Amino acid sequence: MEKEENQNSTSSNQNQDIPKETEKPEESLAEENNQEKNQEPKEEIKEPTPEEKIAELEDKVARTFAEMENQRRRFEKEKEDAFEYGGYSFAKEALNLIDNLERSKHVLESDDKLKETEALKKTLEHLDIIKKDLISIFEKNNIKPIDSLNKKLDPNFHQAMMEIEDDTKEPGTIIQEIQKGFTIKDRLLRPSLVGVSKKVTTKDEKTKENQENLENK
């Protein structure tokens, strides 16, 4: 009997030593199920079809050809401008020759010692010849003077430097040319510096104008 009791006690002790499987609580199981449900399926990368690849390549080729054509046109335009207006800066500087001739002529004409002398007459004739030759050379290269006198003021070709009272001319008419302007082909090389006419103001109008100026101050 004692042996049976000992065997029973040993088996009971062995059963106590075997660990029981841990069971997960219901809340953790629910969370895991929710996480699995919330996980979105990964999008599958769609491989383009051969037709789509060909269309994409055709589009790239068309864009490349269009860009090359635009570059060619820009190059042609730059080449034409360089050929047509390559001497623009030189021509603009060369106009100083005509200006200096005009200044020299006025200085000589204003010299009291040279007035009505044969030397002055011949000098002025030579200066005029040189000026005409210069203008002729300019015109051969499509550099032409701008007609200004008795013309209406055009901001595209003229720059008004002063107003001169003159009732015989319509207001805004050019009645004095201070410096001659020039064009090169269809471009402005230098504007003409001019004086334009304005209506003659009477004493009453001047007085009224002065009063308005004082009031504005």
C-alpha cells in the first residue's frame, strides 16, 4: 500500500511541474484581428504594354524634334541679326564724326576774326563735302538720317528737348533740330533731339498759370 501511495504522490508532483499553455486574452486576439483587417492589400505594379511603350517613345521623339527645330530657328534668327546689325555699335559711334563736323562748323562761323573771309568760306565748303561723303557712305550701309523739321513729334524717332512758342505751327510740330537722328534698316540708331512748337500764351494766361502753380504749392 505504501508503494502505491508513493507512486501516486510522485505522479501528482510530475503533473504539477508540467507548465500549462498560456492562453491569450480575448482583447489581444480582437486587436490582432482588427490589424489584419485594416492592412490594405499592396497595389500590383502594372507592366506597360508594348503599344504603350511605343507610344511613349514616339512622344519623346516628337518632343526632341520640336526642340531641335526651335533651336535651329533661333540660330537662324541670331545669324541674320548678326549679319544685318553686326555694325550697329560701330555705326552709332561713327555718328560722332558728323556731330563733330557740325560743331566745328558752328565754331568757325561764330569766330568774329574769320567772318566773311575767303579762308572761312573754303573751310566750310570742305566740311560740307566731308559731311555729304559720310552721309553717302552711311546710306549705302542702310544708315539713313531721320527727317524731323516741320514733322509732327514721333516718340519712336524724336526726343523733345524744349518747347518754343509759335502760333504759325500746330502745337507739337518740330521747328528746331538740335541733333540729327539716324536709323539702321528698320531699327532706331539714334533719336533726333528736337524743339517743338507750342501755343503762344498771353500775359493773362501766364498770370493765371503762375497763380495755379502757387496754389498747388
